[in-house]
Amino acid sequence: MFNRRTLIGAAFATLAIAGVAHAEDWKAQYPELTIAVIPAENASTTTDRYQPLADYLGKQLGVPVKLAVATDYAAVIEAQRAGNAQIAFYGPASYARAVLTGVATEPVAVSRHSNGLTGYYSVIYTLANGPNKSIDDLKGKKLALVDPNSTSGNNAPRFFLHRDGKDVDTFFSEAIFAGSHDNAVLALAQGTVDAAANSWNSEDDSNLTRMITKGVLKDADGKPMTKEDFRIVFKSDFLPEGPYSVLASLPADLKKQITEAFLAMPKNDPKAFAGLSDGKDIEFAPITAKDYEPVVEMVKFNDDQRKKS
């Protein structure tokens, strides 16, 4: 016999079931997801660092998440433009480039470092035992940049050096793109360039220190190097960290679940989370498009300068 209480209970049960079904609707459309990441390091190191993240996201979301390590920064932008990468890890400038070229992508999470900050700096290194002790000493010398869409490895040095009266394309005798942060540092270490642009979080947390930890940083004679072998001659203003971003066209439930998975990762999978930064980061923090407006303006400024030249 059905009474009012039974009917109300049945109604709530129906709503609960409908809610679960609605939340899972996206799996029919996306039985598999892809996360594309920029090649900040060499391919094998990048894969080792981010494959556990892809595996973790797959467990949290209930569908396989495939890792795609891009050949260059632009490839991540194009993967999201084509809808082939539902999730992406960008640098700030490559995220800005995506936005400026019409990619509908939404930043959802960013790393917070051990110093409590969700950002970093661009630096230019020289060898500590060499003659170049200041940025002025590098006039007419050879610089290794990273990628046209790299923040610390191209856009930030161009922007901030221009502010100081130094045009990268005329101040240096040559500015080459090494392809990754690792390759830029290795070019300096092995003596093929006089300086290298790179990212820097703190004294004990940078791309340089991560290379040293992994034992991949050696000089031209094959001797392992330390951070004391390098000198910083330029440091930019503070930059927001690169975001993890999702396609704006994804179902709202899916975007919410992806965001929640990132924010919960330090607790749910501390080993995989620690692997993303060699244990240097403390959490993921939420982030919005507004946080990257200064970077968008920086990229637009660099574009304008390139057109003028």
C-alpha cells in the first residue's frame, strides 16, 4: 500500500537516481579523455612525470585518461583547438596564445609551491666560471631560448628585457630555440651558447635543480654539474604558474569532476602528486582566466613588437 510518505520517498529516490544518471551522461560522449602537456623537459622525463597524473585522473573520473606529450608548445594549443585534448597543461604564455587564437579553454588548477606561491620567475643563466657576470656582459653573445610559446623561455625575457631597453633580437648575436627547458640548460652547460633562459621557483626548486636531481645535467666532458656551476644574470617579475585547463565545451559535470580531482590529488594520491614537482609543491589551487590577463597582455605586446620589427 502506498502512502504519502512512501510516495515522497520514492520521488526522492527517483530524483537521486536521475541525478547520478545525469552526472554519468558525459561518459557516453567521452569514453576516453586525453591530457596534453607541454614539453618543458625532455620527452622521457615528461612522460615519467605526468603518466601517474593521467593514471590518477582516470581512476578518479572512471574512464581512461591518455597522456599526450606534445612535440612543442603549439601542439598542445592545436590539440585543444581540434578537441583532441580535453585537458591540457599549459605554460602561462601558451595558455595566453591559445586564448588569443580562439581556443575555448578554461584554467581550473595551478600548482602551489613550497614557498606558498602559485607562480615563478623567468631567469637567464650563465656559467659561474665564465666571463659573463651580468646581463650587460651578454651583449653580442648567443642565447638559448626554449620555445616561441614558452613564458620563462621566451615571452618573459623578451618583455622584461625590452622594458629595460634591450631587444632580444638585436642585443644578442643570436637567439635560438632549444625546444625544451632541459635542452636550453644543456646547450649552456656544453658550451654551445653563452646563456640560457629558463624557469625558476626558488633556490632549491627550479628546472635546473630538477635536472641535477635526475642526474641529467653534465658539462661537455660528461662531468655532473651542480647549481653552483650556474649564475643568474637576469630575473623577471613574478609570473603566474602554468594552468591545467579544460575545454569550455565539456559538460559541466565533467569539468567539475576534473577540477575536484586535481584539487584532491595531494590527499588522494600523494606519491603521484609529489612526482609532478619532485616533492616541491604542496597543493593544487583553483585558478581563473582573470589571473592570466597580465600574461595575455604580455604576449600581445611581444606580438606587436615582432610586427614592428
